[in-house]
Amino acid sequence: MSTQCPACSREDFMVTGLSQHLAKSRNPHCRALYHQSRSQVHTRDQRDEPDEPTAEDEPGYEVDEPGYEVDEPGYEAEARDEGDEAGDEDDDEGWNFEPEWEPPVEDRVEDVTMDDIEDLADEDEAGWEDQRRAHQDIQAQYEAHLANEEENLYHPFASKMEWEVARWAKLRGLSSTALSDLLAIEGVSEHLSLSFKNANELNAIVDHGLPTGRPKFKREQIMVAGEAFDIYHRDVIECVKSLYGDPDFAKYLAFAPERHYSDEDETIRLFHDMHTGKWCPGGTIIPIIISSDKTQVTLFRNKSVYPVYLTIGNIPKEIRRKPSRGAHILLAYLPCTCLQHITNKASRRRTLANLYHACLGRVLAPLKSIGVDGLHMASGDGALRRCHPLFASFVGDYPEQLLVTGIKFGECPKCDVDADDTGSNMAPFHLRNLTKVLDALAALDEGNLSFVRACAAAGIKPIVHPFWEDLPFTNIFRAITPDVLHQLYQGLIKHLLGWLSAACGGAEIDARCRRLPPNHHIHLFSKGITCLSCISGTEHAQICRFLLGIIIGILQGLMDFLYLAQYPCHSSESLQLLDDALDLFHENKDIFIDLGIRLNFNLPKLHAARHYSAMIMMFGTTDNYNTEYTERLHIDFAKDAYRATNHKDEFVQMTRWLERKEKIMRHDKYVNWRCAGVGETMPYHSRPPDMTFRRLQSVSKHPTAKAVSIDKLIEDYGATYFREALACYITQLNHTNDPIPLRSQTLDVLAQDVHFPFRTLPVFHRVKWLSVDARGHGDATATLDSVHARPQWSSGSSLQPRRSDTALVSICGNPDVDGVTHSRLNLGVHIGQVRVIFSLPSKSVPLLFPPTVEVPTHFAYIEWFEPFTSAPDRHHGLYKLSRSLRGGEKVASIVPLANIVRSVHLMPNFGAVVPREWTSDTVLDNCNTFWLNSYIDRYTFFLFK
């Protein structure tokens, strides 16, 4: 919908475009209307509104999901008439969210609803021009703070050289002593024309010459159990404003809830970013995501820090999960103490919990009033909205979840399932009763004994005023989110490796690991996996890519659940597949009990998997809140910061070091903006992520080997039938336009008359696929896949074996096979082993083909496997493959390199005991049958599962 400016009659404005037009217009009538609307908003904000929401006016949620019910204060379930038909139910698959309260909406600025995304795509260029000007105004405000009287692009630095040196010194981990020593070398400062002679002088320029990019830290003392503890933190509201108002995030921010569907009838709902989940109650809500985790910053002295990170759910998850984009802010350093002077362990643990909640309560206290009342905040595009920052979710591992919720070890921090039933997939459970918990916490006024008994009856530890007690519209038990890193990779997969080692024997498992063929996605553990210690989450993820191939059978359910849980976009159908995969694992898990390996499966991390579907519908997919991303932040905000100190009174130095680094990063953005000039700002429209293989195939500009004879290709590369295959390809390409396709026998006869006008060919040893910024987030290009085809070669004193990778090849000429389904696999693609990647000499092409034939630039010699069967194996869901033979000889052919879609990994059919003469380098030639590995990445899993 478009509207007209009432002051100047300019038309075709969206609502947000109109508000920005009024704010930025030079027309005096428009300016007068803008100031009038601003005064009305200011007057209304100062009035006591009788309809102002209170903490009790929380949204009412009706949850009708088997095994998952909500019972909490302020949330009243709407009764459904028994006569309602299934077709009249809400389209939320049983999760009906009808908010009773919405934040106040201003008359001046109305948030554009996202019910019709296509309307946003038709927004006119004038609105985007206003946003571009607003972005310039934000940069102009920063420039004004610089107090730059001269036209110096790099002010307060005297020159570009001085700025580059300062940026290098502050962003590349150089210590102050090292920088001072470098600048103390005679002639260095003079030759570089630097105004600072040491690190202290550079720090003075940064401290006094650059504006504050993000809120400063402040130091406070918290009294717990009669002892004072120091906490270093920032103002949480200012942190939210900093993220919300960052011009780099302006066009990506989501301001309202959205519902996305995969079909035109809007029956299959999609969940991906947080604003597509069912948590957001409406209005301009800023979902605050908090994460905390203690981390060690030294190797030997056991020195730890306790950072707390903050981000907002309005920023797309693809940006939030990249540390380089700066979408997370270090909110606080909590006291890191062991309280060794408290000898009683129970008392010590209770005091540590109270200290944690007292500190976070102090940090998040501003949210109590502003979450309800709201405040005006300007986003990076200059639009002013009334926003309500609300604590939405907490990201942490299992110990942190217990600390936050006050639940005892061994129990679920979300629901009331009994600890002895966490291994069951059928035990009923309900979300913990927040009303009962709050009543128990209120018993503190009745005395310590009554308080402890009330907390025990409510199922929580006696925590004095937990930080979430008074936060508006917050249910801490619902705010606990799934954790793929610690619950799945470092939890269930870690347990599973131990069970498999006990069941199958470590020697046999390691022998199979050492005989897997190489692939771009596969890390080859040359010494096996059972002898590894302190396995990281990344290593567990690498092991999962081939684990089902070495232990065929009972693992399918858990592996499928692991990969489905990490989908970037879920529908109601894929969530059902997720639940089915978990059910399959529970059906087969008793074999470990039968073998005497386990007595039971009462593991909280296994039970947590039952909450994944509900939490994905609530807060979006798991990549919105995976601790893997916040673990990476420890490097920038904790470890690097600590190394930059002299280890004395470190927190003062760490916070100052971080503030200087953030100032340099903010100034770097400003300099880049000035250097780039005024450019076009293209509109961005949120869309669900897809599972398609959008990647760009790339080959090096120059061949790896410029001239390789055909005899060498046969002997060194293993291209046994290269001459015959190339002659057949040339013949077939020359007869492409024939009305009747050539028969196989005719093709072989004609191919005998082909003579090659060359003796050598240029050969390439690798083809790779580069990432494409499909969603417009400015992602850098990275290599996501590759196929190697190289001979044996020397690397120093060692001899590297020949490598010929397997790949998925399109046989219909169309390399886009993302729409291929199980029933059509054998029609569009085949599996082949790539022996040679080459091109034809340019002088030979006119001698081999007429001018009317379009000749590809690069080719590949492929040895084929048999076509796909109609369905995968019913026991483990993998496709079985074998070599394609004709008269006992391998079938091979030449195809355009563009027909290779991606790499695939084939796992040998090891049998009961792996043949010891097999090696990783020769197993593709020694083995007769293989299993297609569906778990090397999510695209392969999506295609073949």
C-alpha cells in the first residue's frame, strides 16, 4: 500500500518512506508537519495513559501439543469448542498464539507488517533514497564528533599511512610493548611520518580523538553474603541501541513478526529467523539474546573470566553468527571466584548461584520498566520507532542452564519430567510452572526455612531474587534454548562413540577410519578415532560425517536427527521428520542395554532432544542460538583481551583494550564509507533460506600441468580408456544436431576415424565451488567444495599418492539438480570417479569441430558407477553402488566439466572385518561395492535423504 504526503502531495510512499521523507525533507510545509507530529508524540508520552500495559498483561498462549503444555502466570489458554472441526483450527499446527497485549503504536510511524512480502518488493526508489540520506546523516554525525576542521579523511590521524599503522596495531593483536619497540627503532617513525612515537601516544589519540562507538564499561560492587565483588558491565539499553542503530545492520533489521509459507495455500509454515517463530507477540519488539559462559584464558595458571554476551533477534541469524560482523556485544565481565573460604560445598554452590543472579540482575535491571513502557529508538536508516526490549532467550550449555533456572543437576531445565524418565521418549512432560516458582521465591519474606522448603517443593534451588524474577513477559523455562554443540556433538555423539567402541572394538573401528577414501568434506583420522582425547565439537562434527558408514545399522535415527536439527529453515513437515528420527533412535537404543554397555539412558541431553521441535517453532531454527557462535567470541573478547594486559588488575585493562578496538573498528567503517563515496543502497527483503546448492564452479586460470601426453594420462592418472572416450565424445558432439541419435555401435565405428591433432593436453588437478551471497548479506567468498584429480607427486621427502575423487555428475546436461528427488535420481544424475580434468588446445578445436558446434572449455574423464536404485537401503537409508562394467571392463566417458555438480563420498562396504590390505589411497579400486555417504554436508543429506 502507498500513501501521499499531506504537505507536498508527493505520492507513492510506503509508510516508513513517508516518515523518513517528513524527517529529511527541506520543504518547509513538510518540516512543519514533522515538528507537529513530534510534539504530539512527546505530549502523548508524558500523559498517563489508562491503557498502559502492566506486567500482568502478558500475552495469552494456547499450546495444544502432545506432551508439551504451558502452565504459567499471566498466560490463559483459550478454550476451544469441542464442536470445532479440524479445518477451523489455527494454522499454527496446534500452537495458537493470541497476544492480549501489544506495545503502544505511534501515529507518526507505523511498522510495515510482513504479511505480504511482495508489497515490500514494490517499494519505490524515493523511499530508499531517503534511507540512503539517513545513512549519510548518521555518518555525518560521526564526522561531526571527530571535530575535523580540515578536510582530512583519516582525522584524528594525520595521514593514510598513520591510520593504516594504527589500525594494524590495534586489530592484529600486537602488544603495546612490541609496538613501542618497533617505533623506537631509529628512523621508523620518521620514514612513516607518524605523529605518535610509542603505544601510549597512539592510545591517547584513540582515547581522545575518536568518538565512542559503543557504551563504555563501568565498575560496580555487588554485595553477596557480606562480601563485595567487582563487576564490569555496560548499560544494557545503550548496548541495544548500539546494535539497533548500527547503519551496517539497518536494511537487514526485522521490525515485526512474519509468517512464511512454502505453498500458495499457506498451509505449510516455515521457521527460520527468530521473527518467524511464535514467540514474538507483535509490535516493534527487540528480542534480547543473552549468553554467558566461563572460559579459561591461560594454559597453566587456571585463570578464568566470565563474559556475558548480548545480541538482538532483529538482526538476521546469518549476520549474528559471524563474529566479524560485530553483531554481538560484550555486556559484562562477571566475578570469577571459587569462594574457597566457604568450606561447606553446598553453601559455596548456593553463594555462587546468588552471586551470578545478583550480578545479572544489576546488569539487566533497566529492562524491567523499559520493556513495558518502551522507548523511542532510531535504527541505522534514521527511522524512529517506539521499541520494547524484552529478554527473549538464554544461550548456554547445560551447567549454565541449570545455574540460570536454579534446577538441580540431572533434571531438565525446561520441563517437569522426572530425572528417572529422561531416557524415555514416551514419558509425559509439561513446561515448568512459573507461577509456582515465583510463589516459592516470594516466600523469602517468611524466613529462610520457609523459603528453602518452598523452593524444594517447586523443584528449584533456593536462589535469592534470580535476575529473571521481575523481567516483563519473561518465562525463563521457555527462554532456555537447544544447544547443538553441547547437547548433540559434545553430548550424545560423545557418549555414542564410547558405546560403539565397547560394542565393536576400538581396533576394528580405527581400521575402518584409516581406509576411508579422501573427500573435501572428510577429515581422515590416520590413527583412528577411539584413541582421541579431549575431542572438540568440530572434531565430533567431522566424525559424524562418516560414522554411519563404518558402523552400518542402528545409528541412522540419531544421525538423521543431528542433521535435521541443523536445517537453516524448517517446515511443519520437516519438523515431523525430526521427531520421527528421534523416535527411530529410541526404538533401537536398547541394543546397548542388551550388550551390557548401558544400564539406562537417563541423560538430560538425550531428553533435551524432545524439546527441539517446539523450540524451533517458538524461536526459529537452532542456528539462531547455538553456543558454537558464542564460544568463538571468547577469542576476541576474553582470550585476546587478557593477553593484551600485564595480568595485574586485568579487567580494567581488558575493558579499555576492548573499547579502543571498537573505536578503531567504527572508524574503519567510517573511512571505508568515505572512500567508497555515495553509492546506491539496494533494498533488502527477508526470505527463507533454501537448501539448494547455489555455488559457483571455478577452475584455475592456468593449467596445473601445461602439457601432459596421453600415455602419461593413462599411466599416471589412471585414465585407462582416455583415447577411446575422447574419440567417442568428439564424434558425438559433431553429430549433436543429427535428427536421429547415433547408436552405440555406430558411435564406436565412427570414433575409430578420429585422429587427434595434438600430442599433449593441458591438465588441471582441481575444480572447486565457491560460495554465493544468495541472501544479500555481504558474505565473503569461500571454497565450499572441491574435486581432486591428480597423479602421484612428491612433497619434500615424501611421496603423495594419486587422488581421484568421486562426484555427482549430471547426465542430462543440466548441472542444477536441486530439484531431484529420490524417485528421479536415476534419471538425472550418476556417480562417477574423476580421473582427469583437462581442456583442448585452442588450435586443435577448429580442426576437430565445425564452427556451428559449441565446444565447452573444460572437460573431465569419468569412470562410472551403476545408476541409483529406486530406493535406499531400508535399514540405514544409504544407497548402494558398484562399478559400471561392460565385458568386465570399467565404463568411462568424457563429459563437460560444468556437468559435475558436486563431490560425493563413497564408503566401502567393509563387511564383518575390513581387509587389512586396503588403504585410503587404493580402496576405491580394491572394493567392489560402496555406500553413498549422505552426511558429508547438509546439501547432500537433503538430496539423498
